Amino acid sequence: MIKLFQYLCFFTLFFIKITYASNTHFIGNNQIKVGAEQTALYLPLLKGKRVGLVVNQTSRLTNSQGYNVHLVDHLIANNISVRYIFAPEHGFRGDHDAGAKVANNIDVKTGIAVISLYGKTRKPTPEIMAQLDVIIFDIQDVGVRYYTYISSMHYVMEAAAEAGIEFMVLDRPNPNISLVDGPMLEPQFSSFVGLDTIPLLHGMTVGELAQMIKGEHWLASEKTLKLIVIAVANYSRNSLYILPIKPSPNLPNQSAIYLYPQLGFFEATTVSVGRGTPFPFQVIGHDKVKLGNFTFMPISIKGAALKPKLMNKQLFGQDFRGIKRPKFDLKTFMHVYQQFKQAGVKFINRPKFLDKLAGTDKFRKALQAGKSLTAIKQSWQQALNNFKKQRQVYLLYY
């Protein structure tokens, strides 16, 4: 029975991959053009320079000939000297499970050395940086603080500042750009799932965020960073952007991206969010506490969820697939907390990790004290209002 389910998962994932990659993205009558497609703005700046790239499977563009190509191949085709590729969490090809260490290697296609930013080190060494003149960041983010690509960007910005080299962001849209919500990060809870003093949902693109990181002096470097941002064309904060490529193995479609901010907190609990199924971050379930009538069984899926929570167990829960708009609502999390409390079953099994995800311990303590969702959300409002004013000078899109 489990083998049959594994085959069904494989074919469903294959179908999702094909249909997801065929999506397009428009604003009005003008097609959105990501920073990487603004070649006239950045190729002249790279001529004769030694280039490093922070890229993954999302770093693609439609070139002037109409072909969809990876940024690495595009730069090489334009005679740009690419010296190193830096791989974030999930790897250069985006095929590593969450939390899986990424090893240094050589890219088979180009022969370029791939340096991991999610292994023994999360920041390029001075020896590597000394061999570069500019480093480019071109990765699709989803606008949630605990999604680790922006932490990698922070560390590479820091390394670039220390080395005195240029840092260029080829900007991409934020699919959750309409949301500024959740608790602010408190410095004592800073970690790789939250480095900077921003809310859980910051409502900024990586280019805007890079400008804020530099402008607010959040880098641990006394040197001033040489920052260049190539903006997205035909894009505004009202744009609907459907990602053409899944940004990581467990965010396979737009529903998962919209649900990720609120379901991510379940990662610190005994509840499954669907890792090890065709619909990660679109469902919740448990084997002992019946959370709903929807049933599913997590299995091992190489490159996505090798050892998912509650593996090979039938779970009972809820299916949230089909969400059409960005959303941040913790009602489900709080309701499930109460269900587990009444059942006498452990819910939060990683309290310190929950505090890191939230960026504070105030959320967990308020939950345990029985405070209402309204009171909890109200406790964030002043800090969110201050953040919105603080970020205004760094915004590129309106």
C-alpha cells in the first residue's frame, strides 16, 4: 500500500512541476521583467570583472532570443568571467531537503566551483572574496523572514563589504509583498531563520531589503558596501506575481507560498504540514489528535523530505489548498493549540525553535497565557507601524 502511495506521489509531483513551470506573470498589459532580464543595465558593469554568483534553480531569465536560460549560462554566453557559484539552502539546483547540508562541488555543466553557503560555513571566506570584483545575488524569495535566502544574502553582503567589492542584486518580485505582519525580530532571538530587525512578513523585495540592510547599518562591517540593485520592470506593490519555478522543494506552488507564513509555525510542533506529500505547506495533520477529516500519509521523498515528520502514518487534518491571495492568519495555529491542550497531547515540542521562527518568545508566552488572537496581533501593531515608516526610504515599487 505504501509503495502504491509513493508511485502516486511521484506522478503527482511530476505533474505539479510541469504545470507550475508553465505559469506566466503579468501586470496590466505589460509583462513583468525581473532584474536578470534588464541586461542592458548590468552586463556593461560586469565586463572585465571577476564575478561570483549567489544563485539557485530560480535564477532564470528569458533572454533577447526568447530562450529561458539560467543566469550562469547567460553570463558565460555574454563573455562574463564567472569565477564562483555560491549555493544557499537547498543547493544550486534546489534539490536538497530543508536543513540538509550542502557540500562544495564542481558544476558539471560549466566546470565552475560551487561553494556552499549552507554547510560548514554560511559566509564566503576572505580568500574566496579576494578573487572577485563583484558578487551577484539573484534568487527568488517569498517575503517571509524565516525563509533563509535573505539570511544568506545578509552574510554575503557582509563579506562583500569587508572585501571592498561590489554587491549587485538582480531583483525579483515578492509574491507576499502586500503583507506586513507578524512579530518583529528581537535581537536576542537572531538566528539563521531571522537575522535582521524586521517583521515576519516584511513586504519588501530582496533588492529593497538589501538597501535597508545597508542603510540601517545592520552589517557587521565597518566598511561601506558598494550596492547596486537592478529593479524589476513593470512591477508594483499591487502586482499579482505567479512564480514560474518553485523556490524550494517544499513550496511547490502558489498556494504553498501563500500559506507558508502561517503554517511555518507548525514546524516547531508535533503536527505535520505535509512534508513528504505532493502538497507540503498546504495541509496539517496528526495521528493521535484528529484535526479534521482530511487524511494523508507522509512518506520519504528524496530531495524534498527524506525523513518527514510522522512518516508512514495515517494523519487526520485539514486541507487548505486552493488559497488565491496572500494571507497571514494564526487562528488555525491557536485553535490546534487548544485541541492538543484539551487532549493532553504535546503540541509545541521545540519551544526554542518556535521562538526563533517568531523572532520573540512573547508569542509563545502569550499563547500559553491564554491571550486572544486580537490581543496578540494588537501587541505587534506599533512596531509594524514604525517599521513601515522606517522602510519607506528604501522602497523601489509603489
